[in-house]
Amino acid sequence: GSAWCVLEYARQDRTCGYAGIFKLKNDVTDNEYLFKPRGIDISQSYRVTLDNDGQSLIISGWELSQTGITIHLDEAKTSELILYEVKK
């Protein structure tokens, strides 16, 4: 296996969701994971929050689906929680 495990949950109406990204083992060549959520509407804009540092950003659904968000975790048995919701 992979060094990564990702669990994403989203509302059926695509208004919000969250993903847990877990680094399972150390791999010096694999400290970054590119997360592209599947539970989004590309016509909307989303507020995305990275729970570890509490920072958030506004990004279009299209950009989120195409570019994604790079998550950097240096050590095994660490994780990041990503929360996303339609910007109101």
C-alpha cells in the first residue's frame, strides 16, 4: 500500500462536506497529497478550512475540482481535516 488514506463525506446537495486525510506510513518521496473533492458543485464558490492551522480560503468549485489543494504531512500517523461549504 499507499502511504495515504482519505475519507470524504459530502451532502447530497453538494453544499458542504469534509475530508480526513491520513498519512499512514513514512515515505521520503511522498510527503504531499493532492486533494480534489468529489462532493462539490463546480458552479459554486467554497470556503475551505484546514483544521490543523485554522486557516481558510475562498475558492471556486471549478478550481477546486481541477487544481485541488495540496496537503503536506511530514510524519506517519498524522492527519488533516478539510472542511468545505458553499460561500454565502
